[in-house]
Amino acid sequence: MINIFDPASDIDLGTPARESEVQVSLSIDGREITVPAGTSVMRAAALLGTTIPKLCATDSLEAFGSCRMCLVEIDGMRGYPASCTTPVSEGMVVHTQTPKLATLRRNVMELYISDHPLDCLTCSANGNCELQTVAGQVGLREVRYGYEGANHLDDQKDQSNPYFDYEPSKCIVCNRCVRACEETQGTFALTITGRGFESRVSAAGGEDFLDSECVSCGACVQACPTATLMEKSVIEMGQPERSVITTCAYCGVGCSFRAELKGDQVVRMVPDKNGQANHGHSCVKGRFAWGYATHPDRITKPMIRKHIDDPWQEVSWDEAVNYAASEFRRIQLKYGRDSIGGITSSRCTNEETYLVQKLVRAAFGNNNVDTCARVCHSPTGYGLKQTLGESAGTQSFDSVMQADVVLVIGANPSDAHPVFASQLKRRLRQGARLIVIDPRRIDLVDSPHARADFHLALRPGTNVAMLNALAHVIVTENLLNQPFIDARCESADFARWREFVSKPENSPEALGPICGVSPDDIRAAARLYATGGNAAIYYGLGVTEHSQGSTAVMGIANLAMVTGNIGREGVGVNPLRGQNNVQGSCDMGSFPHELPGYRHVSNDAVRHQFEHAWGVTLQPDPGLRIPNMFEAALDGTFRALYCQGEDIAQSDPNTQHVTAALSAMECVVVQDIFLNETAKFAHVFLPGSSFLEKDGTFTNAERRISRVRKVMDPLGGKADWEATIALANALGYRMDYKHPSEIMDEIARLTPTFTRVSYAELDRHGSLQWPCNDAAPDGTPTMHIEEFVRGKGRFMLTGYVPTEEKVNSRYPLLLTTGRILSQYNVGAQTRRTDNVAWHEEDRLEIHPTDAESRGIVEGDWVGVGSRAGQTVLRAKVSERVAPGVVYTTFHFPESGANVITTDNSDWATNCPEYKVTAVEVSRVYQPSEWQKRYQEFSDEQRRLLKERRKTEKAEARR
């Protein structure tokens, strides 16, 4: 942990590291050093502690050699080569400090300064400006060239981006921002326009940065050595004084950040170059969209009320917790032990989700606990457990750099996992081949310098048919890896599966028309995956959120096993988890049938271990899943819910069904940072804490456990783990943890895959990938190397069963849903940031053919009706969707995207079938009836909240 801001703690060695078995020895200023072949002279000098002045060079980008500040003298070499672009050679003798070099460097710097504003004292980069630093290094004391000639001092500043300014008068045209956009981000949104003196950075595709193709990842800002590109927060607040390393709380990539502060205020979030998941990169959400943590909408005091149509009453923590506990006990006495339950949060830490499931099992006395993974990746847990033996992905993100073929199915990494997408695109630019299986034309299909070899635009709901068709080709054309299968897989299961997929009904010719994809394309894609070298599969919610989600996951595992693409770098089965701690919430035992570590509650030995540790008797039967809780609430047998950090009223399908269930409960306790949609149905509100206000850990999609460190005190007075402890104690079940590290120690004692995990080990390694135990004390980046967790891999039969959600004359279109880059999940966080500049409402994408036949043009309000309900959205006419398919996001509650999704769900896990809903779309002129009711209800709930605030102010005046 870094408590004091110290740029030297993140030393820039000038050029990237090189790996080579060949070692080269050379002399730099009379000192000997040995480095890998390919290392630059600049980096070798830096490793010796010798600083060579530089402006265009940075170790996160390939050397460019434009600034001419890093010139050196090398014996036997003519001229003064740039040290950043000159590789070392055996016996080389380098001089970095000579009188001639000093003169050259001062002269070059003088030219830079002659066209640069001399406003250092008032510049936002003062004290953290590389130009300023290098001017001091070379000893520049005067500038002989005045400003009488042509210069750029009056260039117009671009302040269009909500998060950073572009001040071209301070640009030295070092190209670092352009190179960062190309090499790190892979968007190619920046370029240098003009030549010579007229050269300037320009954002492509628009009049300014906001209107351009820039995705605001911040790579350009981070790369800029001057104040040309600067965060507005730094301009307003000044340079930070200290930093704390923590982990992003958005998607499942789990980026490491340095939260930089001035006093107790966060000034900016800077991606940590030592972050093992992100390597110093970030996206617009993690880099800039953290302002929600101090948004005025934050609820920072506990509240209670008897009925949801009563005003909120602000109370102390003790009063709120004791009231919640008394209501839980009252309801259990009246309706029985199983009448209450809890929901853990994938936005909270491992330690906090562990405590909630422990609270439910030990204090509530039942197993009625579930998590949001139920509605996203529960099929991943089931499908991978059945086939491979472990409920998690097999690789690290870095593994993609060894892949020769990448198959992306049901995922949109550019929008949902952008930092991983940048790494993937880098590998594609190096020559890897790409197969995309998705109903939409996602960015990866055709993006700058990265295009898919095959886009199999299948009909929503036909994933299993597509996977079976691919497997049929591999088996019948004998493209399988028989030695791998013989050595690593169950032979009887394989024989049954081989017979199954070989049947004519599983051929591309039979299933291609069902999928809406050419059989020839399916065959070609199958051959590429099976024969193209290392092949990796990455999948997302477009696989799991189906009635056959678990079947599709098993189908993916079958493909990996039949081709031997598992158990080494560059291959594997890789679920791209949606929220920051979905993997962790599952690991911690948040499902009603599993204790921490994915061990079934019916296992006597496992249950007795927890009973001994927790001092209670645990129930051996699984509890209620989230959909079962709703049904039981409507039946009158489930009456109270403790919901930590999840907004089920917006995120779960068939919104009207969910809100009816919440309305039927007698006590809903919501713990969150905002009065979200679920909290509008609550009777107790406990203020939650953001990721900046707590200590703990998150586990990302690659099983990487990373530290979350407290940056500021909880605005509500308690971190989430402290609130859960208070509730447990009020219920009479004692919890005495003083720090989250103690909770992790207990997790490690009780969970085999976490045995060697501790805060000390996490601090020492930076992060750890489970399993982390005595057999793998440093963690496990790649799973299933020698054998599968279950021993032998198990091929599962994956018969295609069409979804019950069918199109007909009344509902002729298929709706599928997803996410967009600038917004996150239900939008509670990102909607309260300037990210709304890019996406201020959910829109319905519709193909031009379908739009024309309905008289719909861009921007029209359209009614979207399904068997579950109706809502109204604005239309976006787009060829990204195929005819017959429409698409929308679900980030804004008033859009009501989940009003129209149905109760259909995965056969094994009840994961909702968000991705297939039969709908009709028509032009309308007013909101839907549901939207009218929603607006009226929300207005009333806001009034009740304001009434509480008015009462508070009135009492303060007295």
C-alpha cells in the first residue's frame, strides 16, 4: 500500500521490457550491466539508475524516437543515436553525459520552450510536468527565441469532453497520446494532422473530442507529458498529494487503480501500471466515473418506515438495526423459520458477501440466500462444474496474447469489458484470427485494425444449435484431438457425446437454417477453431441468459475438450463476468445450495466443518432462489428480505412481477448508497458504502483476488461489513470481527481454494488467482493443466431445445438486451456521473427494413410490447441488428426494459432468458401505462424522501 504520493514509486523506465534467453552485456558511463537482448539503451541505463532525458518515450509504449532529447554517444557509432530506439549490443560502450550531449539537449529543449506558454506557476501540471522536469535536467536557463514569429500560443482549447481538456498551445507533438490510443486502447481515434510546424493532435470523426471516435479511456491523458491533455478534476483541485492503490468496482476485469487524493478528496483515479489485470490501462468508467461516490443523492443516514406509503423517518444506526432485527424475528415467529432471506451483492467485497450468507445461514437459520449471479452467470457455475469440475474460467486475461484463434460468443467486450477488449484487439493486430458468434454486429466484427474472419449472426435463442453444429464438423471431419481426449476425458461419456453430435440432425446443414447462418460459414468457422493453433473461447451473458444457458456452457466446454484447447496458455473457456465481484460472490457461498467454495449444503462433512466454526446447526437442504422468493412472497409464505447492494426491482426480469412480490413483503431491508428502485419498496434503509470507503477484496473474471483499500471514511458511518455485523449482533448471533482481514482469515480456514490467501500475501504478490493453497501457494493462473479438477473431463449431451418464447403474428420480432460502454448495469452509479454525455437514455435498435415497414424513423418514440408488458423507448435505426431482431440496454429505470422481459429461465439454474423476448414494435406518441404508473410511484417516493429531509431541516432550526 502506498500512503504518500511519490512519483518515484512508479518509475518509468522509458521503453517496454523485452524477454529473451539471450543476455547482452554492455557498459553505460563506465558501469556494467547485463540485460535481455532487444532491450533499449534507455531502459538499460534506467535499470542502472541513470536518467536520460526523454519526452516522447514511456515504458508503456513502443519507442518512437521523435523528441531527440534522449541522444547518447556510443563508441564506434556515428552521430548521436536516440537511446530509446537503439537496442543494446554485446560490448557496447555508451556515454549518456558529455558536454556535447548537454549542449544538444539544451538546444532542443530551447526550441520546445520557444513555442510553449511560460505559465508554469499557474499551469495545472505544475510540479508534475515532464517538460518542466526535463528543462531542469538539461539545465535550460534562457530561451533566445522570442514569440515574435509564428507560434501556437493562441490555439483554441477544446473543453468538450466532460472529464478532460485539450489545450493545443501546450502540445509538443510527441505523439504519445496518438500512440497510446493505438497501442494501448486500440481505438485509433487520435491522429496528427498537418505537417511540420502545422502538426497538431486531432480527434478523428468529429469537430471536437466529445463528438469524435474517442472512447475517453484516459490513455491519452495518462500518456501526455505536459498539460495538453489534463483531467478537469486536477485543473479544479490541483495536483494530488498522496495515493492509495485499490481495485475498480465496475466490471469483471478488476482493474487496479491509484486513487490520488488531496487531503481527503479524491482528485483522480489513475490506472496502476503494476495492475496484473489491466497493466496500467482503464476505461471511461473506472478512470473517470467515480464521482457518484460523493453525489448529493447519497443516503447517508439510516431510515425506517412502517409502510412504503409512509414518509421515511431518519434514525440512528442502532435504532434502524434493532428495528430490522425485531421485524425479522416477528415475521419468523409468525410465518416460520423460512419466511425470510437475504441477497448478497456482486458489487460488495468478498468479505461482505461472506458475512451476508453467514448471517442468513447462522442467524436466520435457513439457506434462503442468493445473489445477482442467479440472473447472469449461474449457468457458468453449473455448466463448468459438470464438465470441468470447477465453477470458474480457466485462464488469466494475459493468456489471450498466446491465442492464435479467438472465439467470442454472446459477449461484447468493447462495451462490457473494454480493458480486456483492448488486449484482445492488440493480439488480433498481431495476427490472431477471430470468430464472433452474436446476433448483433458488435464492434469487434469490424473495428480499426481488428476484424472478424467469421461473424455468425445467429438468431437469438439458438446458441446450443450453433455449438452442436460446430462440434459436428469437428467430429465428423476428424479434426478432434484424440490423444488429449484419451488421456484427459471420460471415455464412455465421450463415446456417447460423439455419437450424439455426429447425427445428421446436428449437422450445419440441419441446424444452420435454424440459426439463420450459412452452413458453409459454420463449417469454415469450426475448421478454423479446431485447426488454427491455440484456440480460446470467451463468452458472456449472451450465452448464459437463455433457457438453455447451462446447456450452452457445457457445449462450450465440450468444444474446448474435443480439440484439446484447455490446460495451457492461449486456450481455455473464459466467462467474461459482468459485475466487479460476481465471481467472488459465488465463491463466497451466496447460492442457496452451496457453502463457500462451491460445496453443497447436504454434504455432512462440509456442513459440520462450518457448524463447528460458526457455533450453530446448519440446515442440510437448499434454500430459496431469487425467483422462488418472489413466488413465495406472492403466496404469502416469504415475508421479509435483507438485500445488500442489489437493485432487483430494476435488474430482474418481468419488473411488474418483481415489484408485486416486494409489495407483498412485510419488511424489506435495503442496504445501498442510493434510494434505488428496490429501496422504494423498502421499510428499512441502511446506508451502504462505495468501494472507496472500505477495505476488502474483489475477485475478477480470471479468479484474481485483489485488494480494495479504504480511501475515505464511509459517508454513512459504517462500511457494509460493519452494518451486517451490527444486524447479526442485534439478532443475537455474535460477530466480533474488527477488520476485514479477519474475515478473510476465516474464509481461508474454511475454503480449500483460499487456504493461502491473506492480506499479507495479497500485499506481497499484488494479487492472487485461486486456487491458492499448499499445492499452489502463489496461485493458479491457468487451470486444469495436468488434469481436470474433477479428474477426467466429462462430455455432456447438449440437445437443442427451442425456447418456449416464440415469435408469431402478434409478436413477430425478437428482442435481445445488453450493455453499452459508458453505462453500467442498472446505471445507479454511472447515471450520476458525466457519462450521461454519451448515453442519456436507453434506445431500441431496429433494422431499417423493420423500421420502414412500421413507419418508424430515427428518434421516434416506439411502443415495445411483449407477453409480459409494454414500454416506450426512442428508436435507433441501425444495421447492427439483423432484420427480425431488436436490441436495447437496461441502464435507465424509466425505460422499463425488464418490464417486457419474461419469466422464462434456464432449466438448471433459473437464470432469466433476457436475451430472447418476442415483441412487436409500433410508433406511439405517449408513455406506456406502466411508465405512467412508474412515474407516479417514483414521484411519490421522492416526495416521501424529501419530506424526511424537510423534517430534518425543521428540527435542526428548532
